[in-house]
Amino acid sequence: MHLDNWGLKAKKLGFRSRAVFKLEEILEKTNALKGCKNVLDIGAAPGGWSQLIKYKLKTANVFAIDILDIEPIKGVNFFQKKVEDIDLVKDIFLLKGKINLVISDLAPNLTGISVIDEANIYELNDITLDVAVEYLSKSKGVFIIKTFQNSMLKKLRTKMISIFDDVQTFKPAASKKQSAEIYLYGAFKG
Ligand SMILES: C[S@@+](CC[C@H](N)C(=O)[O-])C[C@H]1O[C@@H](n2cnc3c(N)ncnc32)[C@H](O)[C@@H]1O
């Protein structure tokens, strides 16, 4: 497997994915970890983002879910479940309204047929946004979601603007220029 500089850096530091540097840049620019206690990582496998949160904030309670299983990470409570069934995870359900940061790197399986893929991405993003709003603390809660530049992006961003007090868009340096991926940030300021 070919590893670029970000991939090599991730390997050297013991992170499971190069995606950690994309999240790190957004966390640093937004100061999203300040005062953070409970973090929910949606679509967490293989676990890079959860590793990064634990690395940067040792005291954080990290809850993570994915359809796929992961190798255990010290201090991370992982549940093998799809985001659609998150309410069935009792330990997470008990934290409704108490999560300070929800991060989602979810990506559906692609069919290669853009109209279907864009609809699937939007549907999954929309479910994740609804979950984030239910679980986040309305006092300074932050949501960071990976999505894609396509015909549905505006709809997602507009919905986030109607919910959050502050919405920002990021294309981190570690995200390949030719990749359509893009990151949205939403924060409650209350
Ligand atoms: C790009 S990977 C996440 C990488 C991770 N952030 C990291 O740094 O290691 C996207 C993940 O989304 C998961 N996923 C896709 N659909 C899902 C769903 N409906 N519910 C939960 N996880 C899902 C996939 O299984 C995959 O592991």
C-alpha cells in the first residue's frame, strides 16, 4: 500500500488513519476541545479519530460506534452498531443532551452512480445530524461532519445553519485536493 506523507506521519505516531490530521486541524482552528468532557465518534472504525481525541484530551469520555468492529482503544467505549440504531446503545442513550462534541467521518458504500451516491450520502448525513442534535449539549455543543462536495451539500449546510449558531466549512491540508470530501462544523453558542 502506498502511504503519502500524512499516512507515514500517522503510522510513525501510532495513529490508525491519516484522517486524524484532518480532524486535528479543525479542532485546533475551532478550539472545539475546550471544556470538552463527553465525545461521540460516529463511523469510528478503524479508530483514528477516537485515538486522536484520547491523545489530545486524556480526561475525555469517548464513545464510538461503527458497523465494523475495531481493535480496542484504551479509554474508548466502542459499540458495533449502525448510527441508525444508536438509541439502542444504553450507555450512549443515557448521555442524551450531555455530549460536548459529536464527530462523524461516516461514509456510505459507493455505487459509482452519482445520483444514487449523492442521495445515500445526504440521507446518512441527515440521520447523523439529527442524532448529533439529540445528543449534543445545547450549551456550547459542537458537531463536526465529513461530507462531500456535491449537489446535496447546500441542503445539508442550510439545515445546519437553521440549527446551529455558528456553521463553518473546512478543507483541511491533509485532505487531498482532488478528493470531494469537505468538513462542516456547527456549534451551539448558548
Ligand atoms: C472513513 S471511515 C472512518 C475512519 C475513522 N474516522 C478513523 O479515523 O479511523 C468511515 C466509517 O463509516 C462507517 N459507516 C458507514 N455507514 C455507517 C452506518 N450507517 N453506521 C455506522 N457506521 C457506518 C464505515 O463502516 C467506516 O468504518
